[in-house]
Amino acid sequence: MIPFQNKYKKEHPVDVVVPCYNPQKGWHVNLINSFNYFKQSIGHKCTLILVNDGSVRGINQDHILTIRSAIPYFKFISYADNKGKGHALRRGMSCTENNYIILTDVDFPYTNESMVKIYDGLLAGNDLMLGYRETSYYRNVPFMRLMISKTFRYLLKILMTINIDDTQCGLKGLNLKSKEIFLQSKIDSYLYALELFNNASKSGLKIDRTVVNLKKEIEFTHIRPHILWQELKSLGRILFE
């Protein structure tokens, strides 16, 4: 694959924050290739910040050494107990040093073009960029994930006065304004994204979205029932606290 040509005349380094929990076999090789391809595409310095959110399998010291040798600017954060995706991302965000930040998942599930579009949106002056999943995204999504996602998007429309019905896409972009708001958030679970959007909207930040696409080879993991219950409780906190 040929990366996009760099069209930016000024230096715009970016931090890429990635949470990690019980990753699949071979995850570190895919992470290295995907990250370096994105870095080559934008033609600027990129720092990878990897947060091990209490994994009990799938990640070891050899993986970290391999990543460190392949990516010059690399930070690794690890703690023993699983805290949740929102918590992991805040820990990673607290270590960022650049003006622009991209959040994605450890399997880098979205296409490189999608990541570049998020980056472009930040350079265009937006404070918060959200990935948006169209109907085609759900063609290969397992039935349970499909039902949960569709139900959640419906609840957003009827329970909250927001003009975006998809806040849960794992690919996002932030600048220093939205970073500050994120670091003040409280939700540790997957609904950190809704809290971020809600608080950013109330603060008058400039928010935009762009359609993103999954890579063809992505495999979805199963969602455990207790996770859904945790998310419903988090939704209640956002709505009523």
C-alpha cells in the first residue's frame, strides 16, 4: 500500500493513545505496522502511548521490547487491575505532550484513511473529531453487538438533546481543549465517549464527525452480559448526575 502524500507544510506531531486489555495473538505486530503506516501517511512525528489496562493474558515483556525497537517515540503504561476503557484512556491522555491526540483500539480496526481523516479534522480547527459509522459498518457485526449498538443510538435520540447519535466509535481525535475536558471526566467504562461529547458540547467546543470504515480482516469479540449492565448504569450517571 502507498501512503497518502504529506500535504501539511508545518509540523503537526500527534500522540496516538491505545488502551490494551487481553489482546489477541499477534496484536503487537499489527500495532507496529498500522501505527508506522499512519505515521508515514501524515509525514510527522507520532508518539504511541500504550496503556495495559490490567491484562491477564496476551501481553508480555517481549511484546513491549519489540514495539519499543520498532517505534522510536513510545510510552508504555501498565497497572495490575482492569479499570475500564475510559480510565485507561485518561491515564494515556495524561502522558500526552503534543497538541493533537488520536484515540484508537489496540487492533487498529479502522482503515488508515479513516485515521487520516480524523487527523485532518483536527488540523481544520475542530476541537473534537468523532468517527461516524454508517449502515455499511454493521454488515459483518455479530447480532448481539448490532442490537446493543442500534439500541444505544436510539436511546441517545430520545433521552439526550444532542445532534449526534453515534458517540461510541473507537476512533476519535482531540486537541488540548477537549483533552482538558476528557481528563476531568469520571466514567471509566465504554461510555466515557458519551460523557466526553456531552461535556464538550456544554463547553461550546467545536465538534465534527467523519465517516470511518473498518478494515476487512477485523474480528469482533463477544460482549459479556455484565458489561451491558455496567454501561446502562454509566448512562444513568451521565443523564441524571
